[in-house]
Amino acid sequence: MDKMERVTLIVLDSVGVGELPDAHEFGDVGSNTLGHIAEKSNGITLPNMGELGLGNLTEVKGVLKNDNPKGAYGKAIEASKGKDTTTGHWEISGVILEKPFPSYPNGFPQIILDKIEEKTGRKIICNKPYSGTEVIKDFGEEQMETGAWIVYTSADPVLQIAANEEIIPLQELYDVCKYALEICEELSPIARVIARPFVGKDKESFKRTSNRHDYSILPPKETVLDRLKAFNLDVIGIGKTSDIFSGKGITESRGTNKDNKDGILKTISALKEDTKGLIFTNLVDFDMLYGHRRDIEGYKNALEEFDNYLPEIIENMKEKEVLIITADHGCDPAFKGTDHTREYIPILVYGKGIKPVNLGIRSTFADIAATVEELLTGTVNGNSFAKDLF
């Protein structure tokens, strides 16, 4: 097998394809993000991903099974005991967490709140698990009146801080998030601190802005990104990819300030450049705007939008280039609650000479990292499926 010059890895954030065997341990029996979106929408139109074998992974109303797909297809089990963004992406990059991050169903310890208040001179309100849109409705007016921080969490290991941009400058919000990450690393383990700015005059008009920023802890060990960078290859992170890895292993970060479409267009733009290595894109709207908000129609439309751009992505691939489409967890908008769901992730692979092969059920997301590394460097480091592609 000849080495490839570039791999484009696109994570459709939260597009799971059915419950994992251990879903009962997470309260997620019966979840199926993609399947339920298609079912509840009375069908979904994804002809381009369908041609790559998407319909072979789970029952998707409107997407038929394909006996002769244009690419390789399979799905993967999460070996780490989690279902959050950080755990999923780290495992995709080759790092399997032996111990899950803790979550904070009763809010964060008082010592964390005290230190943030002492550092910033601002009080904290809320400190509960909350929907991001609901928390600003319920606490936004108080935040504007008092200049306090809205601190909240979710079922994921994240601390989120919300503030109105017109009351507290963005840089001050970013600074407190960086500080919160430092003290949480010392006293109360989490994966990320997320800055959640919003605008508006009252609870009827409050709206979160695109100035969100994620501050992540460093991966506990070397990832495939580090090894590619050490190989003098480009590692271009698009969307929140760089944030998830705290910039480690990334040679260039290209954030998105708008939406999925912006991330897609930035990916296409990167494909047109003469780089060698990895383009690693995260499309967060599936999760942030539609999964957590239980917006089935919005989720469906976002999936169809991506599928419509897929031919243009493929048209800009060079001869010795491979595309891998996957996800990091589920977030079934037809399921109970508003949290992530413990699901298989899809693996769709396309490129010149790629065989229409069933890659089966991979025992870990980390097989993707092993495959990317072998494709780009020829080094076998894990259970790569590169040899099965050609």
C-alpha cells in the first residue's frame, strides 16, 4: 500500500448510529440518533453518504442499504467509559481513557465557586445542571442586574460560564474560564470549561452568540496528532478541534465563528491548498444546536446540508487522499432528556482505489487513529484498517 499525502477526517458531532452493548450502564437503551431522526422526520435524504454505505450501519428511513457502495463502511464501539466530546475525540486520536471523567449532578464544590468569586470580584449564580438555553432565560436578567457569573454544568464533565456580552466584556469571560480550568484541574477534575456568552435585553430576547470558546485539559498521553506533527506533517484543526486538544498536536487552527456551513466551507478551502497531512474538522451544530435542544427537524436539515456539500468535498480531493467521516458520540433528539447518548459511531471512508468493503464493528474509536497514521506515515501503531481499504 502506497502512503497517502493527506487524510481529511470529519467528525459529525453527535451523529451516533445506535446504542452500544453497554448502553444500559448509561441509561441509553433504545437510543439511535441517526435512525430516530430519519424515523421521526418520515425519512431523510442523504444520497451521497448513502452511496458510501451509511444505510448499511443502521436502519435509516430514506437511506437504503447499498450492496455496492463507493467506499468502505463500518462502525466503532467506544472503549473509554464515557460519552462526552473530549473522551470521544481523544479516543479517535488514539487515547483510550481508563477512568471516566466525573460529572457534577449537584453542581461544583463550594471551594471552586469561592476561588472564582475571590479571583474576579463577581458572585456566582445557579451552579446546577442546566440546558444552556434555559439557564439564560432563568438567570440572565439576574446576571445583567448583578454582574454575576452564571455557572452551570450538564451530564458531561464540563463547567460552563455564561455572561451577557453587553455587561461583561468577552475577554473577561475568557479569562475567568481559563482560571476556572486551572483550579478545576487542581481540585475538581473536568474535561472542559466553556465560555457561553449571550446577548439580549430580557428573557424573551436572550440569545447565545457564536463567541463560545472551549478550554480543554491536555490529553494524558501522546495522540496521533502529536506523531503526525513530529513527522513534519500538517495537522489543520477546523472548528473546535484545536480547543478539544488544547492546541496540542495542531499545526494550524481554523475556528468557525458561524455555523456548520462555515466549517464545511473552511474544509473545502483547506482541501484546495497544497498541504500534506491531516485536515481534522469538527461540525458542532449537530450536537449543540439540534441534539441537545431536541430539534429533530433542525438536525435533519443540517445532515442534509452536509450531504449536499459532500460532492464538492470529494471533487477537491487529490489522487492520493482519503476522506473519513465519523462522529464522537450520540445525542438522540428523539430520546429522553437533553444529554449525549452512548452509541456506535459511523465510519465512512472514500478515496481513489478504496474498496467497497465492510470494515465491521471496530472495538475502539482508536482504530481510526491507527488507520490515519498508517495511511500517512506507513507506521502501524494499533489496529489499523488501512490494509483493508485497498
